[in-house]
Amino acid sequence: MMYKKHEEALRQAEGALNNGHSGQDLDQEDMQELLSHLSGYYDDLNGQNQALRRVIQENVILRSRYQRLYEEAPAGYVIFRADGLIVEANKTFCQMVDLTPDVVHTHNIVDFFPSAQQTLLRQTYEEILQNDTRSSLELSPLPEYGPSDVLVLIDRFRQLVWNGHSLTDNGHYLLRCVINDISDIKRKQREIWQKSIHDPLTGVYNRLFYADHLPHLDQAQALPLSIVMLDIDRLKTINDTLGHGFGDEAIILTAQTLQKNARATDFVCRVGGDELVVLMPNTDLASARAYAETCRAELGQHALSGMNLGFSWGAATRLRLEDVLSTVIATAEDMMYTCKQEHAAAFQHSAIQSIMQSLFERNPQLHRHCVRVARMAKEFGRWLGSDPGECTFLWRLGLLHDIGMASISDEILNKDSVLTERERQELQRHPEIGARILRQNLRSAEFAQIVLYHHEDWQGGGYPAGCRSESLPFESRLLRVLDTYDRIRYGLSGGPLQEPAAAMEKLQELAGHSLDPALTKQFITFLKQREAMDSTGMIGAQASSCTLYQDPLLGFEELLDY
């Protein structure tokens, strides 16, 4: 408004001059007013010039800023003509393809991609020009041009001029694309996918891959298609006795053996805890069987704590597409379970032997303890009037009563000092574990219930159930007495070695509390009579000179051949 006021005053002065008035005709007051308006006009113009300079400076800064954003954007930015020739590309794109700006202009946008993708790219941007749409493509540039995977976003440029370039070509708008390097994203996606289809324990394929890949083999090119189904033998026994760490090792060794002997075209899959499947395209039944037997023989050379590894298997082959694939799988599975049943008894018996052998090798003191209890049980049974078969039963029961110790770590099993509460609780699991092991073997199942309760107290409060002994099997109560005596006699409960008389005295103190009073009384009478008959103390002798493998009465296979 002030500017317009000055401008009006100047026009009036100019009119006066044009009408023949000279400066002398203007009185002093008019002259002063005119000079004032001229000064104000000058100030206004100067202010406008300063404001204009500020705007120009800001625009330069903004242009520079946005130019830097354009050039150094994390994505490549390319403007190209309808024929694909590049008009302009930012610094990021030039770095992507390892070309200088002056060279990149000589290239067509399709030059950076393999021929199969060039066609797709051309079709895409031609459609965009025709239909005024936008599109995105995942492409893989040629190896010499940087990223392995890119996401290309393409649309029409909406401006008419860009850096002096006309953005029309024969009446068509030029195109622009934003190119993002997604190599890391795709790599991580592949890693995630690889993890999702592989068993984390063994590294072979998992059930997800098996279910997803099986339909891909439902084609003539895969015939003959053989399928081998496998089930690891005694895995539950290994887990129960040696711990799940050993069970995992058994699974790993089995998978490694299968993978080692498989071809590049075969697929080893773990589809369950102890179940594996091998898909073998272009393989006849004889070759599949030979593969399974080779793997089984090789795995049998491995042992965990004396327990040899193995698996049961079945194989079937699809010869024609008319053969239902699910039926072929079912046939292989049925054969596997038949094989497992045929060998179950032998495996179970062998497992008991292996477990006991490993346990006694780990702790010779426990070995001697079980031998002494076995001898005492047989002799005491004979003294009670049991028949030979019952005495043999007690003998074997004495040897096996601590089989559950096989699951206890060496740290606890061989510890000389007082156990912590956690260690004590762990040790007290051995009757339950022992019972589980024995139940798995039909030939030792009759021992399971007795072993389960051989640490229960007469008045209750023992373990694992804390029930009163009077309601428990006779053999469990007998084992409790014999086991307690031997542990007192030889200091296995943390105390010093005791003479037979002192051990019997301690046993008498426990009668009616933790021990069956009637059985305890009979056992003490038996010990005194035997001591009187045998001055060497046959039953109470150290017996450490008798090793399991030297004494013919204690031959390992003979003892366990029941």
C-alpha cells in the first residue's frame, strides 16, 4: 500500500512536469513532499530487491538440497525414452551399474538385464505408456552390473521439462523408474526359507519340505520313484537311559549317514522324532534296498555308551504314473513297521545288555554293589525256601535293580561329596527310569514294578511315590533291605565302611521305619548264620576281586540271558 502511494505521487509530479511546470514552479513544500516520496519509493524497491535475493538464495539452497537427495538417494533413479534410451540417471544408479554419468546415457534401460527379462521389461513400460499405468517388477541384473536382485518401479513422468530435457518423445511422455537393491532382502528371504525347510537338529530336509516337494515328483520324469521309510531303533530307550542329548546324537548320526550315501538328486527328510524318509527319483527297488542296507551297516558301526545304533526300514517303488503315490508310501511304511516288529525283541534285549555294560563301566563301584546285591538276593531267597527258579529271578533282579542309574550324569553318579538338593532329586529319578527301561523289554517287564518301588520306606516317605511299603510287592521290600545293608556296609551312602556287625546293628535301627521289620529280622538272622558257617564271610566279602567278566557265575550274557 505504501508502494502504491509513492507511485501515485510520482505520477502526479511527472504530470506536472509534462504540463510545462519546472522544478522552480514547485513551492518548497511540494518539493519536499516529492523528495519524500522518491526516498520512500527507493526504500521500497531496495526492500523488494533484498526479498527477491533471499528468495533466489533459498531456491538455490532448495535446488541444491533436492539435487543431492536425487543424486544420493538410496535408490537408483532413471529417466528414459519410449525406446528405452536413458536420458538421465542419478549417482546411485551409476554406482549400481558401475558406469560414469557420461557413459550411462549411451545405454538402453534393458541393457542391464538378461535377454529373458528384457522382453518382460519392454512389454511392461510399453503398456505403461499406452495405458498410463504404473508397475513394479522384481528383476535380476546381469552379474557385471552389480546387485543380484532389484525391484523396479516404473511410471510416466508427469512434468514436461526435466533439466532442460523435453519429456515427450513423438507425443508420448517419457518414463521414469526407481530401482531398489533388494539383494539383502532376497538373501534373507532365502535364508529364512532354507531354515523353514530344513530340520534344525540334523540339517536334512524337514516334514514341510517333504510335503511340499512330494507333489513335484508326481511326474513321469521322476520314474521309477523309490521311497525309503526309516525308524531309528531304541531311540526312546536311549533318551530314557542316556538322556536326550544322546538321543539327539543318535538322530544326527543317522541323518548324516543317510545324507552321506545319498545322491545329489535324492532328498533325505526327517518327518518325525525318530522317522526319516528318503525320496529317490529315477531309482529302482533293488538300488533303494541296497542303499538302505549300506546305510544300516555303516550306522551299526557307531555306538553310544556301548549301545549300537540302527534303524528299521521299508522301501517301495512307483513304476507308473497310474500307481497311486500315497499307496506306494503306505507300502514302504508297512514294511518298515514289520521290520521293526521282527527285530524289536532282539533290540530290546541287546539294549538291556548294552545299558548295564555301559553303566558298570562308568561306575565300577555300582557294578560291585549290584553284584553283591544279586548274590545276597539269591542266597537269601534260597535260605527262605524259594525254589531255584525264584532264586534265579531274585539274582537277576538284584543285578538290574539300579539300571535306572544309567540316565544319571557322571557328575552326580561319581560324586564323592554330599549331593545338592537338585542333584539328590535327579538321583531319585532312577527307579522310575529303570522301570520304564524294563517295561520296554518283554523279557524284563516283570522286574519293572519291583524296581519302581525298591526305594519306598516301610512307613512311607520314600521315593518315587512315597507310599507305605506294606502295600508294595514282597520283592521291592526285600530289595530295600538288601540294598540298604550293602550301602551301609560299604559306605555307599556317604558314611565310612562298616563291619558286618555294625552294619546289621544299623539295619536293626531302621527296621519298622524305612525297612520291613519282619524281612529285616529274617535277613539279619540269615547273615549271622552265614557268618557262622563261612568264616571268610562269603556274602559280606568285598567281592571286588570278582569282575563281571572273570567270574563264570557272573558272565554278563549268562546273567542277562533270560
